[in-house]
Amino acid sequence: MDGYDSLDPDANITITWDLMLDNGNTYDLRVSLYNFQLFRHVEQPGWKLSWTWKGDEAIWDMWGAEATKQGNCSRFRGQFLPHCCDKQPVIVDLMPGARYNKQFSNCCKGGLLSSMTQNPSMSAAAFRMNVNKASAGNINGDSSFMPMNFNLGLPGYTCGDPFQVPPTMFKEDGSRRWTQALETWNVTCIYSQFQASPAPKCCVSFSAFYNSTIVPCPQCSCNCQGLSGGKCVKSGETPSLLEQPHANEEDPQPLVRCSPHMCPIQVHWHVKNSYREYWRVKVTITNLNFVKNYSMWNLVVLHPNLGNVTQVFSFNYHPLNSYAYINDTGMFWGIQYYNDMLQQSGPSGNVQTEMLLHKVPRIFSFREGWTFPRRISFNGDECVMPPPDQYPRLPNTAHTRSATPTLSILSFSLLLLLIVVL
């Protein structure tokens, strides 16, 4: 299954559709979006929720969100027209600072949704709308009000069909009284990296204090220079202003610095020091993309020693125990107002951390790439790793083996000397 991630097996974004009030000719709905993904978030330009009405419904008014287009409302007469008459409305979140009388709980984030690990309080969005019922000729059973063909407007996400669940319970702040929706339907949306992008978006390079070799990102990890979509900016040059995005409505296509790997993001893992009971790693994330800042970025690392992390410097860290008996995966992200924004390519286009890990007795080893991660993901997308046979290795031990004959000769000479003396 393309949408399955072993590091986050229950990952999804759930759309909850609550029928709150039936007014006869219209009804009130509360629509909520919940991001149940541990490390994948929704960044700018944000979600754009759409669906297809089964009949000729129209949205009379909205709070907490708005439709991008009003559509053709010529069938309505009167002083006031509906907010949206489109058969397939596209709904976007309000921006921070929206008019107070248009706000709703969990609204006004510009379509951003944090992951469950980084900021659970920012992982949900909601809006309310008043909808005109479909005409009698368009009614198809009791569930005619429930639309179909839901879409988040985000690359890589696919939404399933609505299914009815027990009514949602609500409790107002400061109250002990519970109320509930008349009916509740859920829609589950899952993410697939293969559907989101035909090529990877990041790669990993390695180095270690015990080896002078730096293992680079594999060649053509994300693209190849000279191929279609392989446009890049040479070192020392700056991109033309015409090539840079001038609006924030769409996610810009990467414009990267020329490199053998052609990736927008490069992660470098450096084994820095070894102490008696601890070892130290330095991790650097470099943004080689000239047209994008990465807000709310995060890094997920799979490594057998992450269960023994002692200290992490300048990054937030949280273990991801998707399976209770295994503790080998952790999530890193920036400190708010310090390095939670990864700037576009340039002098400030990188963030870095160091972490101290406790050596595991009888398990820890610098041999065969044990100190290097098994898997790294940036913003939920898996990065391309170097092949294991290229990992930095310990220095050649031939001198140790060649010392054996010398020791044997010395031992034999001492034995002869003892025989002569005796």
C-alpha cells in the first residue's frame, strides 16, 4: 500500500462532517480537519478542501473559512446571494487576524496544520457553514446532504468515501454540559510520497572522525543535470527575480543549487567524537532550494542507539515509539523563534545540532556503519541514503596483522637467549 509508513502506521488526516442543526430549508454544518500524523504536517500554502454536492446545494454563509469562488448564483433572487453556489466548492482557511465576527474555533491559521508531535494544539482546523438544501428532485435518500469526492488539495493525499460514525460530543469551555451533533460522518485521507512527487526531495551524506573520506549523496538522487526538470543555479550565481515565486498561492517548483545529487535538501551525518561511555554526532540540514523557506520543518531518524540519547543541543527531540517494544526512532525539529524556519539557499540556509548518545555495552561498535542511521526522513519524505558498502570505515588494520610475525621473532630470540644463559 503506497500510503503506509512503518514509522507511523496510523497516519492520516481525518475530515469530520457534523450535522449540527436542521432548519427546514437549510442546515448548519461543522467541518473539522484533524492531522493524526506523527511527523508530517501541512505547510504553506495550506489545505484546500473540496467536495462534490449530490444535488444543487449552495453555501449561504461561512465562519472560520471561505470559498475561493462564489460561482453561478443566478438561480437565486433577492437582496442577498449565497456565499458559494459551486457544485464543487473549494474551501480555504482564513488568515490570522480575520474579522472577529467571521472567526470560528480552531480557524484562521492560513491552512497550516502541525504534526501531532510538534504542536498538537495546532494540528486541527474547523469551520461552520449554513447550507441550502437540495431541491426535491435532487434528494437521494436520507444521506443526500452528505457530499462525495473529498479532496484536501495537497499533493500526495487521497481521500476515501464518507462513512457514518457515532455523533460527535461537544463540551463548551467552563461548562459541564455535553451536546452532540445530529449526525456525524468521517472521511479519511492518507499520504503517499510516490504520488506527491515523482522524485525524492532530500538526500543524506556521511563522514566520521576516524576516516578522512566524506561519503556524498548518491549521484542523481533527486534529479540529474541536463535532464528534464534538472534546471539549477551554478555556484556563485543568483537566480533571476523572474524565476522566483511572487505569490504564495502555490508551492513553487524547486530551483536548486547545481550539485551531483540535485536535491533541495541535504542532510549530513557526522560522527564527531568518541568518549569512554559516550559518542557525539553532528547533524546538519542544508537548504539548497532558492525559492522556498521550510517552516515547521522536522527530521525523523531511525538508528539503533536512539533509545540511549543523553542530550540534544539546539533542536527539540522526541522519541517515536510506534511499536512499544522498539525505541530506535526519533524526531528532531527547530526551537521556536530560533531555528524553526529553514531559510532558502544562502549563508543562513542551514540548521545544525549535536547530540550525545550513551554507548550500549557489548553492542556499540564503529564497525560496518553501526554509527550511521538506517533511515532519515525530512518533513515526512524519505531521503536517499548512500549504499552501505560506501559508509566510512575504520582505518585499515593491516598494520596490526603485520605486527604478528615481528612479535613471534622477538619471542623466539628471547627463548634462545634464555637457553644460552641456562
